[in-house]
Amino acid sequence: MKIYITAQSMQKRDIETKLSISMTQTVEHLLKLYLMPNSTARNHWQGEVYSFIHTVEKLKRTNKYPTAQNIYNWTYEKVQDLVTDADWLQIRIDDICDQYNVDTTIPLKTIMHEFDALCVNYFQWLAEMLSKRGSVTSREVYTKLDSLV
């Protein structure tokens, strides 16, 4: 008996849509990790970040994975303007702090700068991995997030 494994390929715009659709949720979970690195919910949030984006399909026309630059553009670049928008970020921080009954004394500009750098680092790493292999493991994501937060 032979088993044939076929990979699904997608149009470029469909891959872009699939990757960008959960970016706001991904960023919010990364923000929770940044604001509360020692929380008992840490593993849960890391698992959510993994579940939102951990695979990418091959491009239909070339049967290759999208480039790292395209993946980055379709993920973090789509929402980076939110992370660097003081009003949006302050609202997200206030909401998270209220939800988890925590306070932060870190100035907003510091949070914005450090959190943006964390996101750039994570999504550049993710884009590079997905462009080469099409997938990352949960262990790889947890390890990367542990190194950043």
C-alpha cells in the first residue's frame, strides 16, 4: 500500500489574508507576555501565540513557501502602526491591566519602544522559519518567546 502526501498550495493573496487575520489577537497576547512575564497564564498565552500563526502554505504558482520578507509584511508590518500608536497601545495596556488586576509603572514610550522591538524580533524570526520550512513547532515558539520576555 502506498500513501501519497500532497501539500496544499494557495494564491498569494489568500496566504496574506490567512496570516494577517489573527494579527491583532497575536499582538495582544504578546503584550500580555510583555506586561506580565511571570504570570501563571504565561504558557497559555504562549500557546495562543503559537496557535494563531505556526504554518504557511506554499505559493500556488511556484510551489515554494513565501519569502521571509513577504511573511513579515503580511504579519507584523500590517499591525506595527497600532503598536506604535500611543492611544491604541494605552487602551490595550489599560484593558489588560484591568482584566488581570495589575498595574504597570513603566512609561508608555518605554513600553512602546521595547514592545515594538520584541514584536519585530519575534516576527522576523517567525517569517524566516516559515519561509524555509513552512512550519514551526510549539516548542520553538515557546523557546523564542522565553528568550524575548
